[in-house]
Amino acid sequence: MDSLEHYIRRHKLDRVAAHITESVRDCIRLKTQSAHDMTIAPAASKLGGRPDLPATVEWPRWHSSPLSFIAQINTRDLPNVKSEVELPHDVLLSFFYEPKQSTWGFDPKDWGSWSVIASNLDTQLERREFPADLEEDARFQACTLLAKKSFSLPDPNSERIEKWGMSSEEGDAYLELYEELMPGEDVGFNHQILGYASQIQNDMELECQLVSNGIYCGDSSGYASPQAKALETGASEWRLLIQIDSDDDAGMMWGDAGRLYFWMREPDLRARNFDRAWMILQCY
């Protein structure tokens, strides 16, 4: 925090210093390194490769086709961070997504085109073979994941910072601060657990709230509907679970150098209802 305050003073943001420091959220950043899948220990955190799942759990499918395995996170391996919600400390979280990237999360009909499976680490896990009908380009290269405690700031384009009442000059200074302290936009630099999303387009909390309640958000009509007005207060319950960047080492490209964002409501996260996660794809 002392270091952050130093940067705040350097960028002449003293007037809104309290807003910035009070808004900081801890997060966990993930660094990838290419590896052969067979050399990665069972239940270890990784990007790509083949998943480790209980024998009783079927490979998730959508419209009869298998989903792509994206990543698995061993929560025992994660550093402790201060967060409004905590991840369970005894699960392997496995993330899957529709291989043709035909869904982006703004349509209620997208439900089921992704999956988050929480496997108890005390159960027997086995490394699965890819389904025979999973296309070759939907099988990603394995990468190890190194987890490091860090912090995140609200995105300069987020509506969250509008309440700070910054001038145009302060807005430009905050953008410079953000770009200096947060990871760059290069592909593979923005794998992250918890904290603020490194958004490419707009804020996603309200979108998650509306679309998960059946409101189409592919255009402005859904946001302007009477149903949206009644639901919008629930947007504050949504928290980023994980964002998965495009990654050359894993052979992952989401849209045009985009990211996958998996979100959950705080009550669902506390109750371990990972099947209630919502996913949004954003790209440039």
C-alpha cells in the first residue's frame, strides 16, 4: 500500500487517493510455462492439456458435443489473499468452454456452453483422455501455472470510478497509473483469479445479473427493460472467479486476442454452487 501511495502522489492523484486505496482488491495472478502434460502432477493447476476428474464425472457436453478443457485450479496451491469472498481450500476447479466459441455470454440461451466442475481433492482423480469427437484444434497445449498474490485496481473505463468525480486531467492520470501498475495488454499476461476484471470492453457485473435471469443483453433493449430495473441491484453480488487470457503457449485465442471471464454471485460462491457460474467472452 505504501508503494501504491507513492505512485498516486507521483501521478498527482492526491485528491482521489482515498478512493483509489479503498478500492484496491487482492487477486492472484497466474503465470504460464509450456510443459508436457505427462510431466504435470495429478491435480496440479494448469492451463490446457487433459483434465483430472473423478471417474463418476462425465466430460461436459453442450448440444451433444464435448466442451474444450480450458484450465484446472488446485485451490490448495493458491496463496492466501484478502477477499470479500474466499475460495474453498479443498477443491480442484475445472473450466470448460464451447470449442467453436459460438457463445459470448450475452444470451440466456448460452447457458450450458461452459462448465465449472468442483472436485474434492480428497477423492480419487484420473487424467481423462480427450473425447474422440473433440476436434484437434479444441485440444489445447498443457502449461503449468504459477500463482502469485497481487492486487488489482478498477479499470479506467469502469463505471465504478465515475463516482470519484475525477476531472479530465485526473482521469488521464489514473489511466497512466493503471497502465504502469497493472499487467500490460500483451497476450498471456492477464490470467487472474479474483479481484477486478481486466476488462476489454464494458463492465460485466450487470450483464451477468441480467442475462443469468433470462434477459438478452446483446443490444441495449435488455438493459432498458422494466425487468432489468428490478434486477439491477443484484449486480453488486457478482464477483470475478477467474479470467483466462488468450495464450500462445497453450494455443488459445478467444475471439481477437480476447479473454474468458467466469463470474459468480457471492452467495453461490460461499455455497459452492459452481454450476451457477456465468461466463462472458470479450475481445478487441
